[in-house]
Amino acid sequence: MMCRIGQQPEPQDAGGGRTSDAVFAALLEDSAEELYEFAPCGYLSTLMDGTIAKINRTLLDWLGLEREAVVGRMRFTDLLTVGGKLYHETHFAPLLRMRGEISGIALEIKQADGGRIPVLASSAVKHGSTGEPLLIRTTLFDARDRRAYEAELLRGRKAAEEARKRAEADRARLQEALAVLQQSLLPDSLPTVPGVEAAAYYHTASPDRLGGDFYDVFPVDGKRFAFFLGDVCGKGPEAAALTSLTRYTLRAAALHDPDPVAALTTLNKVLHERYAGSGDPRYCTAVFGTIEPDAATGEAAIHLASGGHPPVLVLRADGTAGYLPTPGGLLVGVLPDARFATAGTTLAPGDTLLLYTDGLTEARVGEDRTSLYGDDGLLRFATGHAGRSPHALIRALTGLLDGFGDGLDDDTALLALGVPTSSSLSSATRSH
Amino acid sequence: MDVVRRNNVTVTGNPHGPVVVLAHGFGCDQNMWRLTVPALARDHRIVLFDYVGSGRSEPSAFSEERYGTLDGYARDVVEVCEALDLRDAVFVGHSVSAMIGVLAADAAPERIGALVMVAPSPRYIDDDGYRGGFTARDIDELLESLESNYLGWSSAMAPVIMGNPDRPELGEELENSFCATDPEMARVFARTTFLSDSRDDLKKVRVPTLVLECTDDVIAPREVGAFVHDAIAGSTLVTLEATGHCPHLSAPDATNAAITRFLAALR
């Protein structure tokens, strides 16, 4: 509803007929004075100090006051609640003074019977011919419905804010639980292998999701240590369950028979039995091997088998590097009887064996992040670091992974086993 | 952080004159001194600023912990004085800022040499044998008023206040919204202001002090002006023929005359 004084409607159509003539006649009866007194909003004129000089009937009715009690006796702020008075003094009045007008401010007026009416107040200063302020005109709109609606909005906003805080707390708790669970899928630290240096690194792509990469190193008998590294299909809780099953199956199988093909065959049977008929077929790729240091020669013999996993890299002390091919090995857990590819090598002092998951080779690189880092990229990098110790190699690779930034969107596991060049004690730690 | 930027510090007036710091109260910003600056500019170097959380101060500098006490605001004053290396400045504080000035002068006596307290109140809520003019319930009502004038702010004003150096077209809009304040920060300032009790701090004042009160102030009634005057030994009380809590806006001539007289007597 517009709220203006002295505007008279213009006839739209001279030939509008008898009915509209009657309507206009009735409207013309609505004098400016009547419009002022009974307008559907409150009108108020005050002196510059706030003393009320003129007030309309509508507002007097809202207030439950008589004109004589108000005009010349009360100030605008006297009509307001105390909170409204404070707001008026600290915000409304200063702004009105400086800008000459102010609009749409939410205030509450007090009624004689103790009730309150929320209003939206707008004021404008009338200036004299020389620019001096003369009086303040104020319009008050009944804002009961609107304020109820706004209160709803504010309540909604507060509820949303609380829900957001709760969700954040829940998320933090979940991430904490996931981190603990993730840790349980990986060894706390690598064991000390006499005559061998071992280092590992695990990159988690998303703190929200459990990853599906795994690795481990553990003793199997007096002479040998077993090691494995792999990648289960998928992510999240189901993948984590599969990872857990895989890790403990390989450890148990290796204690029974540390032959690499035997260990992977046992794993294949277990996974196939567990998942083939479940309607949710799941599998993994893995490299399983044994390392047997020879104190007499200072070398270590490697025997390994691969089930569908990318070939391991051997970095030699002389500065060369090459893949140790394991072609034709099948994914572990897909078929009831699987064939696995075997390979072997001997690590001399200064040589290092590197196992990795495809998060590394499938990192997206280049300006537009469209090309993959790839086997060739990794081979070049490895050649550049051949002759370095396993720890130095893992540190360099960690730097490489960090450099991929958001081009690295998958979990990545790295495991390096090497024979130290000097007689220095081998250490076994895992970097994070 | 750069304090000058953080507190939106403006320096104007006579660069060789004695320094006057003008500090706004709760509800607006340094624009409140628009009618005061011209009267003092010829003979004084004038320093204006916005408290963090008000006007065009740096929003990221706000913390509820610091600005939940008047001491936090007093630190703003001291830090502005230090940033400009002010000495013996006259601190003119409106409303709650008058009390903030008392705290700042106590914390950094070498920086502040005199106080002008415009419509001060050391405690707004009534207490045994003390009439501040308000009850605790009244203050809750003010906080509600702030809340109900919240909706219009956040959508329209936030981008302007948050600073948009890349969008100069917002400047004009800013002209119309200079007293807009982030409601969350205003709420903290309101709570800190109206729940404060600085009556004991008045006794610490050791500098020449002018107390300006209004004949008809809803927020700081005359009893409060008398209380402040009594508590500060040697202070001068001037009662301005003015209605409301902002005599520097409603009665600028009388206010400026009183301040100018006080400044002249300091020389």
C-alpha cells in the first residue's frame, strides 16, 4: 500500500461510464485531511528535538492515546520501547541527522495497555528556505506480520547455523575415526631387517575416505623377510574391509609357506571365496616377495610374484634403473584359479627395490592436468635417483607427490628396500 | 597488521597544530564527527578512526575475545596513538568512547594529555545507590532491536563493508551506508558497552578533563553526568542545551564551542 498525501487519482478514461464516475466521486470525497488521519499507516511530525507536533488518528489508535496527551507533551522516543530508544539514539537519530532521511528501520512502539506493535519507521527532515532543518516527518508501518516472518527467518538461520556446526563436529569425529582405521591397515613402523634398509610412505588422497592401498614388511623365518604392496579396487569402508582381509591373509599365508606364488594363491582363494558369490565382486592387485640378506656377500636375494600389479623398479648403485617385468599375472580374487608372474633379482650394496601403486604413475601432470606422469616419467625420475638410499629415495618421491598438487587424486603407497653401501646399521622407519 | 589500515585511520586539519583524537561511540563510525572536524581543523591536527568492528575497519581483525571488553577497544586507541607516535593528544570520546579514553589514558599516559568526554556513562544499568537509567532487561531489548535490523544489512551491506577495492561503483552506496556495521560485531560492541561498569576507572584519571552532558539525554541522564564530574577530580562539567545522546550532531555549535574553549585553555 502506498502512503502519500494529496495525490488524487487521475481518471483513466473520460468515457468510463456511470459506475466509474460514481467511484471517482467517492474518491474525491476522500480529502487530504481524511487521508492523513485515517491512512493505513501512522504519521508523525516532530520538532528537531523530537517533540511531537502532529500525529494522525491511525497512530493514536495504535498507541491507545488521546491527541492532547501526545502533541507538545511527548517526544518520538517516548513512544518507543527502551530497546528501541537506545537503537534510536545510537543509530536512527545520528543517521537521520547526517543523511536527512532514513527508511525501513524496525522499531517497536508501546501501547497504553502495555502491548507492543512492531513497526517499520521511515523519517525525513524538512528543511527551511535557507536550508536549516525545521521538522522531522515520520511514517510508521504496522510490521507485525512481517516481523513474525522475519523472526521465522532468523530462527531458521540460527537452526541452520547450529546444524552446520554440528555437521562440522561430526565430520571431524568421523575423520578422526577414519584416520585411526586407516592406520590399522598399515604397519606402525617397519621392522628392522638385518643388512637391509627399508622405507615407506603413504599418501592419503582424501581424509574423508579410507584408501585402498596397502603394504607390509615382516619376518617369516630365521633368514627371510616377506614384503608386499598392493591396491584393492574401490575406496571407502568396503575397500578398507578388503584391505584388512588381504593384509592379514598374506601375513598368515606367508608364515605357512613364504613362497610368493603360494602366498598370492592363498589370497586369491580367500578373496574369491569371500566375494565371488556376494554380488559385489572385489579384487586387488599385489606384489608379494621375500628378501633374504646374505651376510657373507653383503647382498640380498629377492623373489617376488605379481598379481596384476605394475612392475617393480630396481635402482642400481651404478646409476641405472629398470623395471623388473612381471607380465601376465592376473588380478587377485577374480578367478577361482589364478596364475601369477614371478621374477627375481639380487640387490648389491647401493641397490634399491621400489614398489609403488598406480596413484604415482597415474597422477595428472602438465599445464592443463591432462597427461599422466606414466611409467616413463617414473623411470626417468628413478634413474635420476639411482644409487640413493631407500630413505633418500622415499623423501625424493614424497617431494614429487607434493609437487603434483591436485593432479594427485588417488591414494599412493611407496615401499623401498635396499642394501646399504656401508656397514652402517640399517634402520626401519616409515615416513608420513 | 597495519594499524592505520585496520582502524581506517584518517588524519586531517592543521599538521602543525596540537593533536585531537576524535573517537566514535557505539552505533556509528568516524562520520559522526562530520560537524566537529571543520570547527577544529584550522588550529588542530585531527585524528579520526573506526574501532575494529565498526565503520570501515578491517573485519578480519575482529575477535569476540578482545572486543568483549572495553580494554580491547582501549588497546585500539593506544595502538593508533603508537602507530602515529602521538604524544599528549587530546582524546575526545563520545558515549562509551569517553570511558574507553579513560582506560587508554591510564594504559598510555604519555600518549593522552587531556580528555573530552561527550555524553559519557560509566555504567548504564541501575545499581544500589546509582541510577544509570536502564535495567538489564532494557539492554536485552536493545540487543533484540539490533537483531531485528539485521536482515537488511547482511545482503546489501556486507559486500560494501567488507571492502571491494575492485569495485569503485560501490563507493556511492557506501556513502549511504556509512554507519552500517556487521550485526555480529555490533552485538559484541553493544553487549560490551551496555553491560560495562567503569565507575572505579574514573578515579584513575590524572589529566585535564571536560565532561559534556546534554540537558535531555535518553542514554546518559544528568545524574550520570554529575557522577562522572564528581568522580574525576578537577574536571569541568558543561551542560549543553541539547536533546538526545549526540550533541555533536544535534547541537554542533554549542558542542564545538565548549570543546574549543577547553582546548584553548590547555595551551
